[in-house]
Amino acid sequence: MSDPDVVVIGAGADGPACAARLARKHGLDVLILEAGPWHGNEQWPEPHRDAGGTESSTTGDLNGKLLDEQLTTLEAASVDRIGGMFRLGPANLDRTPWTRTIHQNALTWHVNGVGGTSLSSFNNYPRAYPHAIDDQEHWPIDYEELVPYYQHNETVTNVRQAPITAKHRPFLRGVEESGFEHIDALNVTDTGYRPLPNAIAAPPEELNADYDGSFSYEDGFRGNPLIADEFMGSPTPSDAPVEEKARKSSNVSWVPRALAATDDPEMGNVAIRPNTAVTTITTEQGEATGVEFRNTWSGHTGVVTADVVVLAAGTIESPRLWLNSGLPDDGWVGKGLTTHWFDWVVGVFPDEVLTDITGQPEFKPYAGDAGAVIVDKPGTGCITDATGPSGVTSLACYLLSRAGYSFDNDVDPDEPWDGRGYLVGTELKRKMARYKQTSSLFIYTDDLPRQNNGVTLDPGFSDEHGPVAQVSWTPHPDDTAKRDELARMAAHILRAAGAEYVHRVDWAPLLTFSQSSLGMGRVLDANAEANNVSRLFVADHSALANCLGGPAPTNTGQALALRTADRIADRYFS
Amino acid sequence: MGDQSEENISRREIMKVLGGFAVVSMSNTAAATSWTSFVDSSEIDPHTTETYRSLVDVILPETPSLEEELGPEHVPGALDIELEHYVIWQLDHCCEVRLERLTPPSATQPLQLQEGTMDPQLFELTLDTRDTSSDLAAVNDQSPVDLTIALPNFDALEAALEFGAVERFEVAIADDLSVDESGPATFTSTVETAEETFERTLQSYPYASLLSLVWDIVAADAIATTDTGIEGVASRQETDGGGTFTQLSGKDRLRALWRIIDTDLLSVLEPLLTVFVPRPGILRYVFMMLNALAGFGYYSEWAGYGTSKTALPTERELTTPVSEIQGHKQTGYPGPAAGYAIDWEFLIDGGFDDPPASELELPDDLTGGDVIEGIGGDGL
């Protein structure tokens, strides 16, 4: 596609949703440029070894069996930050990842590629808390306005309550024993617990402990095969076409839907070009005119012009590109970055307690959705469960902390945990030997946008695209107080369920589901258009005005991107 | 056809000069070469190897004491799967430096760099300890400031700091920077001991060996600082080529590293550390990496790649059945599967309540109340 109406920078969680809406509802031609690879597309049979094709614009190129071959779902091969296929780096896996400069004990975990970080996502799809949209000062629009977009997004991405399997039952037992109220709504305005809304197909009714059939789509299996492979790319059910994979990450939901517009003569066309890093947003007299790009395999450069530019490269790369393009900065570009100020609290359960809760002395942390239950506390944050394979489990449970080594940490007897900080040595092996008796709780804090937190350009280090992003994020005491509260709640819940050992990891900052670094109401107006650059819109999680009160941002990011598509069409194409 | 990218040309030149070979992809776009993949891990010098062995050994040790409690499969630890090579590989392959971004400061304005360019000298270092009075004196020779004045604890640090078997260390850019090229810079990382010279060539920054010297400095500072209670417990002869870091007890190695985060070590030692890394702040990030990588590498399938463990990711081959990989045996994680026959249920009959926007009736108070007594509100 050489003459699009709109060029979208990034085919992650939200860019394809915006592109699909522009083409399907508004008949526009959209070109999406994505810096990373494309899996499950016949034009790139070996996306990490070979430059492959140039551009794909039809669902006919998508191939689910190819996706199965490419995604081994082995942990290191999949999510190793440096050598894994889901990383932040060029498709060529013989090269290093791209750099972000961080001078802190902190970790970023973002993925580029068609699907973006949603490739590696649990696909939890709660909505924002209305409190964060309507009460907090950040958003220029109301929660009510997002609801129709949420509903449409939830239909497209197959959002439904998560199925509960044995691994989720310790958390459930704990919340019930603790006295949390049951919530059955998607719009949450009070404390309670509910199954997580997940954008993952339901399991088929015939799947249960006695099932002895095939899990292959070709043999008739439909829906969720209950393997917790979300983090490693979730290519199941095996042999299913891409659109029929159970976890509806962007590459499985909005990307095919966008390409289907091309196949439909009544709609506009969408083309996606992977391996294409945008290096500059071009402007003329305060208006965006297009982009300059560079192919990550060949180094060839080029230009695309368009009537509107949509920036959707993620909370760190979007502000970096903005700044590298020399666009105006009134002090909030890249700033106000929120991270959910995560924490992780672990419970290890004895045989008899698990037998009482699940019927067995241990459970399979890899069987069932990665996360299936959420405790909501609008105003403070939320807590979900999260279990998965052993490598990531060791890292999350015991090897990412700002609290030092547990062997030197005194534990306050008034606190509801038994250990805090890094766990190493014999104790680490002892605890990891109980992997099948370990529940992890994921704390999401309602951290607020602060101007000192975020992304700047690193004047001391550049890659082939220019100065890299330098990220600085320090927690505010008010947010840490909320986090402490959630961690105590989590520890109490695990105790109430009967855990015999509770560990508060006290994570170092993890930037993964991050938000609000080019926030509406600050850098963008109520249409998500840049205040200082006409025809430039932002449609990724950096556009969110805050961290939504705690809940995972994908549903809201996509809902907002759909709304932004409508605003773009109204403003420039009606 | 005149359409070859600069990148392809520079890699072919590298191949000619260094006599190696590159992985050429199907579409004739030369993939980047990472020379470590063709290098036997015995070409990594003993100081580097011993430093990282001593790190992973304390995080994931051999545990004979767990045999009776849990079974014999729980005895082996990190050294049994050479986890030090995972950490070394990760550090050596995490960062490319681009030739097109390397520009020496101009002759007329030596302190001015064009925006978006980097001084190549920032990435090069030569240290020679052979004719100096101490290893710290050798670093002082490379420092633009006199460390005997800049460091408050120079004498105590000097007494504690040893780089083990390392007599000469060099990181250098192999490319000819007077030629206008683009692509990843090629680095050589050279360690000379009394017996041997170990040289490796990488198209990424060879952090592992460089940082192994920094960990010796961090360890020496822990010893030199009186209130830490940390002292060397192993003699130089006992550490198989490792330096001060390997002379510490297991926990003290971790305590010494934690001081990067927990004390003002990075600012007090800044003049010393900047000889090795231009911005010592990154050491906080590397501290995070060292711990996180040890666990992830150990409990993932990495050990199952056998002799291809340190090959390029696209060249690795799993040679051990997934469930039999050491970390998987110790946790019971079986590896990938197509699905699981397990019982499940939905909690909410009929699904979530979800009125249309026009019927949305949000209450006045949108925040949630406390549930667990004594927890909530203003945080105890």
C-alpha cells in the first residue's frame, strides 16, 4: 500500500483495533508499520531467521499451523528477554535486543511484533474502575462514553468469565473465608471478588477430568484447552486457524479483523508491514504529514505520507519517537508514566489443605487460565492470581525485589508474611520443589501519573534509530501506601486459605502493563489528538490518562483506540 | 543491481578480515554474526568463568541436604548445568553498539559530540596489571583523575582488590572507524593470564568479562568498608583464577552486590567505576538481571539445549526431554502440552451483568470499602 489515508505506527494491542475500525466503519485505507516480526503469516515462514516478505493485507496469508510450528512455547525460547522470540528487539534473533536505559533496580517487559505485548499476555480484560475515570482528575471523558466501546471490544475479543480450575481454588477459598463480597458486574464500584473477565474462549463443555479426546482443532476441538501457555504466545488449540486460537490477543482478534476489511470490497483496506521501524514522524507547520521508516533487516529507509498519523508504539517507544522527531514538548511528553506499582505475594500450601480445597495434595499451575480471579478495591487497586511455568515462577516469586535478601531481612511480626525479599540457596530450591503447591497473587496498585516519572531521551546511547529511551520511575509514598495495603490483603487471603508459608516479594518496579506517558488531558485532547501537533493521534496505552485504578489496561486501551478511530474519521474524513 | 545495503557489505568485510563465516539467511540478507556461537566455552577465561560460577552457585547450590527430605533429583544445582554460561551469554548478548553512531569528538571541538552519536573511547578499555604495584594502581593508570585522591578509601580498597588470574584485559572495537559503515560494531574481549591468552570476538558488547572485574571492585569495597563485616575467606590459590568476588563467602557475595542498590557505593566509587562503564547507574539494572536471570535460566528449558546452550538462539536444539531437564525435574513442570483434561466451572450463572450505557447507573461513591479488619483506609 503506497498511499494510505492513515498510517499507524505499531501493530501491538491497540494499533490494529484502531486500524480495523477506520477501515471497517469508515472505509479508510490504513497502513500499519510494525518494528517487530509477524508470526503465523505465510509471508514470513521463519520470521526470526529471514526477512521474508514485505507487506500483508489479506487474511489468506494467516496460517495457524505455521504459528504452531513457530511457537514452541518453551520458556527460554519464547520469553527470554535477550534471546527469546517475544522480546523488544529486531526480528533477527541473531542480533541483540534493543536497549532502554534504566539506572535502577527495575525491569521492563515489552514485546514488539504483530500483536505486541499482547503476544505474551494473560489477556485479562477487566474494564477500568469508573472511579479512576470519573472521580480522579485525569480523564477528559466520562466512563459512560467508554461503555459501548468496551462492549464492542469484548464481543470481538470473546471476553467471558474465566473458567475456574484447581489452581485457582486456593485464592478463591481465601477470598471467601476473608469475607469479600461476590461481584457479578463488569462495571465495578465496590470492593469484592469475581472471576476475571478474560479475552479467552471458553472451554468446550465436554472438557473435564474424564476427557480422553484430542486437543487438536482438526479433530473437532473448539475453544480453550486449559493450558496456561499465555505467556509463551498461546498457539493453542493446535491446528486451529489463527482466528480460532483460544486466547484472543491482538494478532488473533483485531489483526485478522483488520485484514478482513481488505478482503471486503465495501470496506477500506488494511496492510501491515512488519520489520519496519518508524524513525521519525514528519510534520509541516504543526501538522503531521507522515513518517520515515527503516527496515530492520536490510537497513533500507523510506517515507510514507498520509492525512493522519496514529502513534501506537507503546508507552516507552511512543514518547521516544515523539522526542526523536523533535515534536513539541510542554513538559508532559513521556511523563506521568504509571506502572501499577506491582507487587507479588506467594503462598505455599500443605498437602492436607490442598486436599481439602481441591481434592488433591497438589495442583497443576500450568493447567487453566494464567489468571482467573480478581479482588477489586476501587480507590486502591486490585489483586489477581497468576501462575505459569517454572522459570518465570522462580523469577516472579523469589528473584526480583527491592527489599534485599531474605536471609538478612527481619520480618515484622505485625505483618502477615513470613519472608520478604530475595529467596536464594537451599530455601529457594525447597520452595521451588513445592511449585505445585504454590499460589501467586499479583498486586496492581492504583498509582497516579507523576511528572517526574517517565521517559526521556538518553543523550549517551543511541541505536540505529536514534537516542534510546531512558526510563526513570520512582514510587510515590502515597502509592506505596496503597501497595502495602494490597500486599497485606493478599497475605491475609493466602493465610485464610490455609497457606503455611507466605512470602512478600516486594518487587522492584516492573514496567510491563504500563500507561499514561502521553496522556489524554495532558499531551492529548479529548479526541486523543496531540494538543500541539494536528493530525497526530495516539492509540496505545500511553494515551490512557492514568492507570485506570489498577485493572490491566488492554481492554481500555483497545476501547479507547476504537473511539479514537471514530474521532479521526469525524475530524478529518467526514 | 546496486541495492546492497551498507550493512551487508560491512559484514562481508568482517568475514574476509577475520576469516570466519557468517550465517547467511535464505533471502540473501546476511544475518548478524555472533562469534561466540562458534567458540568453545573453554575459550572464556577462568576469571570470568569462576566469577559467574561463584554467583550462580550461591543462588542455586548443590543441595545434598535435600536428598533425604525431597529425593536425589533435588541435589544438583546451577553448576551441574553450567548456569554460569547462561549468565555470561546473556550479558554478552544484551547490547549492540552501532557503527553509524560511533563518532569520535571532532578535532576542533574535542568535547563536543553530535547529537545521537557516541564516543568510541567510551567502549574501549585496556588494563595491564603486570608492571604495576597493585591491580587498583593498574586501574588508576587508565583513570583521567587520580584515584588516590578521588577515592576516600583508596588504600583499603587497594589491599582488598584482586583481579585473580587476569594480568591484562582489553575490550576493543575491531572495525576501522575511519570508514563510514553501518551495522553492529565488532568487539574483541581479550584476557591474558600468566599462562594463556583468551580472545573472543562478538558483534555485541562483551559485558560479561568487563563486569566480572567490576564485581571484584564491589567485593573489595565491601571488605574495605569497616561496618559491613564482610571479609575474604578464600585465598587466591583456592579460587581457580577468580578475583576478590570469589574470595567472599556465598552470602557475602550477594551482600556485596546488594550494596550497589542499598548504599551510595555507585557515587562514592564513581571515578573508579567510570573507567569500566561510562554511567555506573546501569549497574543497578545489571544487579536486577543477575538475580532474575539465574532463576529463569535454571528453571526454564535452557539446560536441555546441551551442547548448543550457548549457540545463537536460532541454532539451539533441545536434546533432553523437556520433563527431564534438571529444573523441571525439581519442580515437576512438564513443559508444553496441547491441553489438559481437568474439571472446570463458571462462577457466575449466565455471565456478567452488563447493562447498555444508557442504563448505566453508577452510585455516588465509586470507591470500595475495607473488608479485612485492620487493613485498609490509610494503611494501618
